[in-house]
Amino acid sequence: MSADEIKNAALALPVHERAELLDLLMESLEPANHKAPASLSPAWVAEIRARMIALEEGRLATVPAAEAIARMRERLTRHAG
């Protein structure tokens, strides 16, 4: 299988499988630097995976970063004054 075929196959994977593949590839490049933080509990890992699946299945809406930041600034302004 060529590198292009591997790339195309990887890009066709569901989001959570691409994330697992990314983790595996990153670990193969920098094993000492690519460890989950000790404070990341198994419950949080499960939550992250569940959210990724929900996003992939269209059950979770996304918001552009600029909009999310603007919303938070608005909330902070309202609560500060």
C-alpha cells in the first residue's frame, strides 16, 4: 500500500478512529513527550471519546472559536459589572 493510499484510508476513518491513529503515530515519533497528563482520569478520557462520537454523529453542535470567545467575553462583562 502506498503512502497516498494510507493517507486516503486514514482520512476516510471516523473521527474517533482518526484520533486513535493520531495518538499512535504521535507516540511512535515522540514516545516520551506524548503521554496523557497524569491528572486526566479514565472518566475524562471516556467523556472525550463520547463527545467525539456525538460530534461525528451530528448529535453535538459546534461553535466557531471567535463566536465562543465573544460569548464568554459578554458573560464576563455582564458578571463583572
